[in-house]
Amino acid sequence: MFDLERRDIKYLTGVGPMRAETLGKELDIHSLRDLLSYYPYKYVDRSRIYAINELDANMPFIQIKGQILSTETMGEGRGKRLVAHFSDGTGVVDLVWFQGIKFAQKSLKLFKPYIVFGRPTVFNQRIQVAHPEMEAAEEIRLSTIGFRPFYITTEKMKRMGLQSNAIEKMMHAVMDQITEPLPETLTPDIIEENHLISLTDALRHIHFPQNTEWLKRAELRLKFEELFYVQLNILRYVRERQIHFRGYLFNKIGDIFNTFYHQNLPFALTEAQKRVIREIRRDLCTGKQMNRLLQGDVGSGKTLVALMSMLIALDNGYQACLMAPTEILANQHFDTIQSLLFGMNVRVELLTGSIKGKRRESILQGLLTGDVQILIGTHAVIEETVQFHSLGFVVIDEQHRFGVEQRSKLWKKNVQPPHILVMTATPIPRTLAMTIYGDLDVSVIDQLPPGRKPVTTIHQYDNQRASLFHSIHRQLAEGRQVYFVYPLITESEKIDLKNLEEGYLHICEAFANYKVCKVHGKMKAAEKDAQMQLFVTGEAQIMVATTVIEVGVNVPNASVMVVENAERFGLSQLHQLRGRVGRGADQSYCILVTKQKLAEETRKRLDIMVRTNDGFEIAEADLKFRGPGDLEGTQQSGTAFDLKIANLARDGQIIQMAREAAQRLMESDPDGTSPTNTPIWRQLQALRKGMTNWSAIS
Ligand code: ADP
Ligand code: MG
């Protein structure tokens, strides 16, 4: 069989050792298979010939058929050029050469039919095409060209004459060698069920599609295949984990949970909270290790769900631990949980970097004996020195600050890995979560506790500052607290900091009767904490900050969030910021301040913020605007295998198809032993071997 994998690119017609080396270095192309997976970034329809009188300079590429009426050289020195007046009977365009003038002059023939291909521009009110591609009209059959592929090449490649059309020639050369179908990488069942075309057809049409219909089919097949193996890899991995690890069985609901539920719980759970607790409870009874992602918008009450799940662990004789990304948040969780458990005989301790000496010793001792039942902390809790008596349940809050490696350290904290609940307030569209957190089961709290007044969001221009300050004065007079947030983007950190400092001075002046505190990323942790504490206790009424307050701080009395230079924030970030207010019973406001001149897209972003409070809608919109690469913690590279053609932001539907196909395969052949599926397992093996990004999944 024709094995593309083993065919070195250097033996391909027109390549040779030099170009092969460059292709390897620049694009990681070594074999013919690699070359075929280097897909075009765009296509130009070459089946169509335009009439010269239809052309305008906005067309990206054009193709015309006609003849050269005359040529002349014009200009001097660097401006010297050859101009050929070209006509098809409907009009005249100028074909222009600045380089290779001699060569062009020699080879161009007057009154001979040519097909000219190039990009039209306007010069002196005439349409011209600089350095067009010319082919003798009788030598090409346009009906067989269809779409013409364009490939991205690097500067280095261009210098060696490896432009897009050189790659195109190589693709043709490979295609000429493929005289029989390539070995399939999907089974006939999967191909049929998903209405896919064969691999050979897909590769042919992704490079040289006859028309858009074929291009779409080729894309579907190749995208599906990529996403299918990403999903299959995840499901296989989950299965392997289930075989190798058992999970603790928590089949008891006991005194601790019941006492809390019937005596301490200060309000009724929302339906969504109840549903999620049931989902977690079900996991804990299976004997398998739970790995669950809990998504819930800011303020949806995830902490309570986490606490009640931890109490189930306690009832079954195990310890639980909650990790937060910052000391402030760990402190806050500690306070909240202690007061929620008031009067109950449960020992809860806080462990952060700043807890030292005797205090620390006593906590560590208590963890070893099992006296400490719930530990709350920062990543200090995963240090080697922290050993548990029997850790059974771990909650990780605000996941994106906790890397995958840190998560896996937890597994070694007991004989079997504890159950893990990851909580995040960054809503991730479902199909994306399926890929990035595909190894985690997902629970969603899609409901806010009753009585919350949705935050009112207002967009204001920075020349309306007087009226803005006026309404803030009113809020302060009613005893509310206010945030002012400034952007901080690392490249121009100095300017940003200057903005913040100036803003701070200005605000201190404008609100001279109030205490203003200030927090930014350049401060030492202790200083930051002290400033933050001023605001949390209500001693300061105004906080001026960079986005360090983004995650999780809870000050119910703060009712106004002013975001300065809001045009510089992404949607998800704005939504996170807005989540800092609207936590108490009062009507809250989020005011997005921008300059007046805004790009169209920015305006759309701000409109979405003003229109909706729905985190999922915002996340979807964010994904569309920015693509998945920009979402924190959800890089496109977050998949185990590189995606060459599929796009996590745009191909949600194909992700869904691929997930379902992979699931069906796992159900029918859980151990990978059925001979019909051999090509699939072999392909997965090959992908895993070549995988650079294993850590994304473990
Ligand atoms: P987040 O999901 O952002 O972590 P929290 O767990 O901090 O949200 O909850 C936000 C606030 O809502 C807290 O003050 C909490 O006490 C309150 N809360 C949580 N659940 C309920 C509920 N069912 N009814 C009323 N208030 C609730
Ligand atoms: Mg929280």
C-alpha cells in the first residue's frame, strides 16, 4: 500500500534536500502525509472569467481572458516598469511589471490569447494588475482547475522561492502519485453514519476543490476526523482512569449533612443547587472517582454546593479540602464556611502561606490525626508537608488559576485519588467545555438565588464624567460602596499604572469626604491584602483597582462598579467584573466608561453587556468575537492533538457529532478489541505517540 507517512518529502518532484530542510524547519513538514495536511488558508475561484468592464478594485483576485495590444516601458530608475495594455473587447487593463522586465518583454506575445490572474488595483483611474500570472489560454482547461488554493508561507520560504504556488505544485505532484485510495483512518460505519467522504477524496478536494460543495464536504470530513480523535482520546483516557483507579464510596448521608441541612442552612436551596448536589451525590455512590466541573455564574451559590458535598465526605469518615486561588478568597471562604457551620461540631482550619509557626504545626498535626475535617487554603495545601489522615474530597475554586499539574498532585494525597470538584464562574460554551474539560463531567447552576436584582449596566462616554460622579455621590450618601476599575495590559504597564494613579488622585479629590483605597498587581501581597481588607470591612468606601479584584471577592454592600476604558476589556472580563456588584439586596449598577470614538466591534461588545446579564450568552458572544485562543485557560492548544483545520469556536456542531460518534464507539468496543475498529485504535495510538501536548489532558 502507498504509505504517505514514510515517503520523505525530499524525493518529491521539485523539492530536493534544500527545500525539504526548509519545509521541515519552517512548517514541520517531513513526509508526504505532513504535506497533505498542510491545508490552504483560502481559495480563489478560477472557474470564472470576468469581463474587463465588470472589474473593480475591490475584487480580491480576478481572472480575465484576452490579448496584449501593445507594451511600453515607462519611468526611470526604481520607478521603471513594463506596461502591457490588455483587452478582451469589453475594456482595457494595464498589466504591470516592476521586476523581471527583460524576461517579461521577451516572453510576452502580442495578440496571443492569455488567461491573466491577479489582484486588481486602481492607478491613475485605470485598473491595473501588477505582476499577474499569465498562462497561454489554450494550455489550461479552467473547468478542471476549479478553486485555486493559497498556502501560508514564511519569509524564509519566500526567499527560497517557496511561495504559495510552489506548495501548490508540490500538492499536484503528490496527487499525481496517489493512484489508489489511501488507507482509511475511520471505519466504514463511522463514515456512513456521519455522511462523510473518503480520506482520499477529502484530501484531494481540500487542496483542489471543484466547487464550494466539494470544499464543504472535504472540510467536514477532515474537521470531523480531528475532533473525533480528540474526543476519542478523552473518552479512552477516562476509561483507562476508571480501570486503574477506584474511587471512595460515600454511600451514607449522615448527621453532619442532615444537621446542616435542617438546622443551619439559612435559606432554601435553589432548584439548580439541589439538582447539582444530587448529581454529585450520585457520583459519590458509584465507587468510581468523581471528576466534575461545576459551572455557575458569579453569585449563583457554588460555595454552598461545595460545602454540602464536603459534608457528605465527612459523614463517610473522610476529610475534605477547598482550594482557592488567592489568600483573600481563602480567607473569605473560611469565614463563610465557619459561620455556616456555626454551632456544629466540625473542625475547619485555614492554611495559607502566611500561617506559620505553632499555628501551622497544630493544623498539620490535626490533619494527620484526622481532627481537622475541613481544610481551606491556597495552593499551600498541596505542598508536600501537608499530609492528611484520609482525604476524600477536594474542591478547587476558580479553576483557571490552578494548573492541571497542581490538580494531579492531589491524587497522591491518599491511597486512592480523592473525588474532585472543580468550580468555575467563567461560563464556557458547552461544546468547548466538551473538548477542554472533556474528561470532567459537567454540572451547571443556571439559576440565581431569589431576590437578586439584576445589575443595571450603563454605557457612558468619558465626557459625561460630571453626571457620573454626581450619581456616585448619591450612592455613597446612601451608604453604598463603589469600585473603580482600570485596565492593566502588560505591554504598556507603565502607562496603565499612570492612568490608575491619576484616576486615583482625581477620585480622592472628587470624593474628599470618603476614604479611598487602591489595589494593583505591582503591590506586594501583604499591602494588597491590607488595602482590600479596608474595603471588605467598609472602612474605605471607594476602591480604585486594576483587574486583580476580578475573581471572587464578595462585598455585598458594594453596589457600583465603574469600569474605566471599558473598550479595552474583553466581554468575559467585563462580565466577571460586573459580578462583583449585585451581591446584596440593593439595586446595583455597572457603568462602562469609554471614549467616544469606538470601533464597530467594540460598540457591539458594549451593547451586549448593556443588553444581557446572561453569562452563557456573553461567553458565546465572546467566543465568536475573539476565537477560543484568547479565552483564559481555554487555548485552542488546550486539546491533546493540534487542530489543523477544526476551529473550537466555530465548529460546535461538528464537535457534537464527533463526541457522539466517539461515545458510540466506546460503548460498542470499550476495550478496543473489536477487529473492525483496528484502524481507529491504531490511528489513536499513532496520534498519541506524536502528541506534544499530553499534559493538557491529564
Ligand atoms: P459563587 O457561585 O459566585 O461562588 P457564592 O457561593 O459566593 O456564589 O454565593 C453568593 C451569595 O449568594 C452568597 O452570599 C450566598 O450566601 C448566597 N446564596 C447562595 N445560595 C443561596 C440561596 N439558595 N438562597 C439565597 N442566597 C444564597
Ligand atoms: Mg465563589
